[in-house]
Amino acid sequence: MSAFKKLALVIIGPLLSLALLSCGGGGGGGGTPSGGGGNPTATVISGRVVDGFVAGATVTAYKVNANGTQGDQIGTPVTTDQFGNYSLNLGTYTGPVYLASRGGSYIDAATGNTIDLTISSLILSAIVPNASGNVTAEINPLTSMAADVALTSAGQ
């Protein structure tokens, strides 16, 4: 293994752990919601897309296949508000989720300029290892690196 790959693993490994911890946990209640009806509790992932607050981004959730590849889309994509907030209802799905944010724009804090992410192919992403109940997950450049490494490692 090259020295660069070893260095990358030493740096990215702890970052991956930190990013996955920042994704939050599933809130669990289980069983049926109040009022009966026999329907399981919905899985809802909420959070913020941040590289500055990314407004107008489309956030989509995908299943993560057993081999670590991106699976089928879950639920309906949503658009972030002016502060980068989003909330995805995944219905009764529980399990690992890959979140992808495309497009949108933010104000660069250093220059005050608006950065339009729709003209680039940049995808910000995050992985929620076990989504169930109400989950919080921030999507940012660090979680994007961690998600890429996690999917690549799982695929190997």
C-alpha cells in the first residue's frame, strides 16, 4: 500500500468515525403510534445542508445495499429552505440510508458572494447507519468525505 493511501486511511478513519457519530441516532419508539391502527412509526430524517447554509438544494435518500453500493431511492426528494433545513419522511423504511444533496446556493462567508452549486456536479452527502424513528443528520463536506470512504470501503 502506498504511503499516500496509508496516510489517507490514518486521517480519514477518525474523520469517518466522527462524521458518523455526528449523524445522530435513531429515536426509537417502536410498535404502533398512539391511536392504534397497527402502522409502524415513520422514519423521518431531518437536518441541515451546510457549506454555508445551502438554500434550494434537493436532498434525496437512498437505501444502502449490503455490498455498500447506493440502492433504490426512498421517499420523495425535498428542497432545503433558506437556512439549509430539510426533512425527509421515509415511511416505514428502517436501515442504512445514503443522503445526497444536489444544487442550491449559499453565501460565502469570506467574500459575501453567492456560490451557485447548480452549475457544478458537487454532491454533498452523508450516511445514516441505521435510520429508524426521528433521526438528525447534517450534510456537509466532512460527512461527504466520510460517506464516500464508507461506501468505497464497504464495496471492497
